[in-house]
Amino acid sequence: MPAELLKRTTSRCPKCLKACPATVEKENGQVFLKRRCVAHGEASVCIASDARFYWLATGKEENRCCAGGACCDAEGKAAGTLGKNASGRGTNPLETLSTCLALIEIVNSCNLACPTCYADSPVGTGAKLDFVPMEEVQKRVEGVIARKGKIEILQLSGGEPTLHPQLADLCRWAKNHAQIDFLLLNTNGVRLAKEPELSRELGEIFRAGGLQVYLQFDGTQAEGQQELRGGDLREMKAKALQNLATANIPVTLAMTVTPQNITQLGEVIRFGLGDENIHGITFQPEFWSGRRHSSTPRQRLNTADILLGAVEQSGGQLRFEDFTPLPCGDPNCATIGYLIRREGQVWPVSDFLDFTQLQGFLHDKMQYTLEDLAKCGCENQPLGELLKTLEKTRSMAFRLVVKPFMDAWTWDEDRIDRCCTHVIRPDGKLDSFCRYYSGFPDVEAAL
């Protein structure tokens, strides 16, 4: 069966990292991203091992942005989710797009040397600690607020953000800021495990809520631990979880999924469901940026692999119907699902609602306007309102997210055009998470 063209986009050459034209094609039930670099030839990668879990807006004829232009296919029909919408948006389109999450690195160094670090953070503690002064962090955040308004979720990251000497003061400032709704702390958990007083202090600051810890967690099994982190950190993670629970600080587990630990998805879900202080799990297929950059093909996972594995390993507890693409960005940027737990019992969310009746955003527009780009889909879609309601149920709704970040191999410029996960860079500008950590030589020029 010949390949079916789904859309045209712009990708990257995995060798020289330069932009090159690309197609997304369905072939034998899978979806491939194919590109040709004038210097290094063709490169192809599977971005959906099961085409059922690759989402493409069908679009409407009246939303065509041109008559047979570069964003259209050979028949003159729109062939991309965003196409040429980028034209006319100004020098930095992220200043126009909604910012659902703003991430800022407050420490550049780390107390671990994980082989898979997407930020390529150097080891540095004590006298070698490389951190951003609190005043500078505040200046950058205030700059974004002045330009774009309220920040719904501010994520403190790094490096390892818990190493910051003024972490508690920063958290108090964010907690009391009228224009910051919620704080995420992205951490490997080392300090939280070794220093229970840190968890207690954060718990006091956020006694009324407003903080969640995003804890790096690679599973309960031995396989893959050494490759991911350079050591077996399971005992340390367990201690961090214990201290956070004692301090009443909710946790989301962030699991980097590799071919070595994908067989443990079901066990990790069961582990999370067994701890009421764990509110969900984010599964991140390993991607090749930072310390792990690779210009040669390697076995890699995608959203479909995670969904297939999670459902298969759940013992009937999960269904494909429990998952839906998030409406705020490109539908392939994040897939979210829920389990409902109460009084020791667990139900699939599809027992209570039908996500397919709330996915109108997948059939709305292929060529977004400036006005569309300035809005967040979560604010303007019935699905978004429902998801926010589920989040307010706290530990009863157990959240499962699949978040496939991009590297040169999987780069689809359409996803950047609609990105809502932004990094506040050292110069104060906003950048897409994937692009900021990509290592592309022309990133500055794009802003």
C-alpha cells in the first residue's frame, strides 16, 4: 500500500541541524516524518507506531490560508495544522501565543550527572554552584507578566532548582504574587530526600496549596536506572516521596520512558495509585537533546508506544478511551488521561464521560489566525473546562500525561507554531521548550 500524505511541514536534518522541508506520511498503519537535507540526504523516523494515536485536524475549506501556496499539497488543499500562519506575527510569535506554562531555570548546575540530561547541566554544588540571583529571576518573570499578563503556572527548573540558596524566599514571593497562580518545582528529589526540613518549610509556605512537586521518577524496577541516571536512585526517591507526603505537598511523577523500562508502565501507575499524595504521572519518551544528542538512528519511543503499553499493562484498568489530546497546543504535543480513585477503588474516566464528544478542536482549523494563536484552547474549548474541573478534584482524579518533546529527528515546525510551554530565557525572551533545548545554531535568529 502506498504511503498517504498527511501534511507538509518543516523539520531538521539530524546531522547538521539545519531546517529542511518534510512530509508526514501514513504507511502500513504507522506515521513517519520524512525529510531531505541538501547536504546529508534523506532521513526518516516513526513518530507514531500506531496511526490511531497521531492526531491531525481535518480542517475546513474556508480556512485555507492561500490558493495552492507552500502550505498546501499538490492539489492545493491545506496540508498542515498551521502552515504559513507564522507570517505576519512579529519577530517572536511566542509573545503572541498563550503561555500555559512558563519555565525558568533558577540553577544552572546540578547535583547529579544524568546521562540523559536534556539541559546538559554541569555538576556543581557548594562553591561550584551556578545559580541565578533571586533578583534576576524576579526581573525575568516580571518582564513576562508585564508583556503578557498573568502566569497561570510557573515552573522552577534547572539544573537542580532545590540547590538555589534562596529557594524558600523565591517560593514565598511566587506564592504571594497576585499574577502567579500556581508553582511547579521540577526536581530530582535529592535534597528533598536528604533534608526533610526543606519539605517542611515548603509545606508551611504552601499550607493553603499552590505548589506541586514534579519529581523525576524512573520506575520501581532496576532496569534502566543506571542508563538514565548513572546509578540506582530508587531508595532516595522513596525517601523524597515520604518527606513530601508528610509535608502535604502533592507530587506528579515524571518518568522518562526508554525501551528498558517501558515494560514497567503498569507497575508505575499502580505505584502512583497506591499513594494518595501522588496526583499523577507524566510519561516522557526519551528524546535526543542536550547530553543525549544523536545524529544516528536509534530505537526510540513515541506517544502510541506509551498508550499501547499503559493500556496493555493495566490489567483492564485503563482504556484507550480514557485519553485525549490536550486542546491548548498542537494535538500531538500532549495526550492526557485520567483514572478516578475513591475509597480504595479505581475506575476508568471513560465510565463517566466521552472524550470523543469534546474533541471539536481537532476538526476546527488547519490555518490558525493571529486571534486564534493568542488564545489558549483550554480556555476556549469545552474539553479544557472539563479538564480543569478534574484537576480541582485533587487526589480523586489521577492524571496520566504523555508528553513527547521534540529533537532534530522528530522536529515538526507546526508544533512550535502552536507551542504553549515556554521557557523564560536568560535574556528575558520566551522560547518554546523544545527549541530552547534543541541546540540548533539558528535559534536566536528565530526570535
